[in-house]
Amino acid sequence: MWTHRHLLGIEPLSADDIDTVLDRAETWHALSRKTEKKVRLLHGRTVISLFFEASTRTRTSFEAAGKRLGADVVNVSSSGSSVSKGESLLDTAKNLEAMRADVLIVRHAASGAASFLAERMQASVVNAGDGAHEHPTQALLDAFTIRRSKGRLSGLIVAICGDIAHSRVARSNAILLGKKGAEVRLTAPRTMLPAHAETLSPAVRVMPRFEDAVHDADVVMMLRIQNERLAGAMMSTTREYSRTYGLGPAMLAKAKPDAIVMHPGPINRGVELDPRVADGNRSVILDQVEAGVAVRMAVLDLLLTGGNHSPSDAPLPRPSRPSLP
Ligand code: ASP
């Protein structure tokens, strides 16, 4: 049912693979809402995360995901590791693999970093974001959130707005939503639109005017300006940007009345998102965060077991109470 050894991007996945992840994530989403949210499924397995770029949600949720499935999870970041002494990506990864890691979760500023390692490692490699290329688990958790809210992906209009040129989130989402039959509208100042955005998927339409993209949309997904990829130089001023491309209540009113608002985080409040919208009743931003744990559980589960088990297998036994003498 699941044949991939690595998760390097959305590009290599079929529409059925995407459904497999989302369906399996439903099980883990339900488990995560229980008081006792842990099973033994990956007991004895070792998951190592190796992050060369900052992260709050992705890293924490992979850690929570691995632990909820019973795996041992070890986190390594570039600062504080020998990477800061000049060790290469491959040497670092090979050393972690020598500790018998079963899965290596990698975030790196270079596009292709995860694929580069996957070609040279025995362990499964998960791409947790490689430069401006792909962020597959983000797109999967976004799809999970949309599907839960709208009941489907196919036929929806999804407007993705902001720094498309530097966004791995936009790329992975455009590819996934295209595979699942949604219409994807990309909107941004011209300097933040990649040259051939339409080639991402036949589902993509580039709409330079924000309001055209938002008109009648079912989903409005806002993006942060990727200053670490020098995107700040591509706009006049933050004030001007937020006036033309920031999502406030008036612009949101142009979308469908039940449209949802998404953001992968971290939000720059007052820049791409008006706080009234970020915290309003159409925002599903924290639902996305919750979905992130379930989807990452599904990914670890499928990579390590192939999904060939009843998902609720092997709950952790309750600690037995010591018997009174
Ligand atoms: N957290 C997402 C990423 O790592 C989005 C962002 O940083 O703006 O790509």
C-alpha cells in the first residue's frame, strides 16, 4: 500500500499516496485527542532530526509524532553540533546513521539537500524543508486541514498569497492541490512571483491582483516574506506591502462566506495578516498545527511499517500498580 522509502517532496507522490497519508493521519489525529496519546508501534526505532534552519512547529511536531508512536527521538541542530566546527552535511548525516537511526528528518537551506542524503543513506530520509524547493509534510498537513474543514480537496479554489518565489510551502501546496483536483491561484507582487509559476501544476493560475485571486476562494493561504532568502529586498516597504498584499477583513469578505484562512507559521502579524483575521473565526491556523502532529505520525508510520498493520495496534500497557504487601 505504501512503497516509498523516503519522503523527499510531493512531486514523487501519487494522488493515492496522498490519500493514504491523509487517511492514516485521521487515525493518529483521533489518538492525539485522547488523554493517553501513545502507542508502541515504533517501539525500539530511532528517529533523528537534523535541522540546519530555524523551526518551531516542524521540529516539535516531528518529535511529538515520533514519541507518540513509541520511537526514540533525538534532535540535532546546526548550532551546538559539530556542524558549527565545519563538518559537512554528509559527514554529519553519516555519523548519525552510524548510530543506527531508522529515520533522518532533515531541514536545510539548500534545495535538494534531502535528496542528496537519500541517495547516500540506508536510513529513510524525510525532507522537513529544503531551501525554496519543497516542504512536503507542510503541504500534507495543509491538505488534511482543508479536507477536514471542507470535506474534499477536488474542485476547491485555493488562493496562495505572498512570497511565492521563495516559498517551499507554496511549491509543495501547488503541486499537491493540483494532483488532488483543486484550482490554485498564486498572487504576489511581480518581484515575488517565480518566472514560470504555471509550470508547477496545470492547476495553477497566476493572478497578480490580490483581490482577483481571493474572489470566491474557498481557502486563502497567506505566506511570510522569506527575509532569510533575501526577499525583503524585493518590496518597497513593509507598510506598502501590507497595504496591498496583507489580508484584512475587507479583502477576506471577497472570498466565499465560509472561506478558511491558513498560514504555515511563523506569522508576521500586521504584515501579511491582520490580527483580526489571524485570530478570527475563519482562521484554521492552529488546526494546521494540530494536524501537523497527526500527519507526521502518519509519515513515520508509513515509512517504517509500510502501513501494514491495524493502526491502533499495540497501545502502551498502563504501568501496573505495585501490589500491596
Ligand atoms: N515554516 C515554513 C517553512 O519552514 C514557512 C515559513 O517559514 O515561512 O517553510
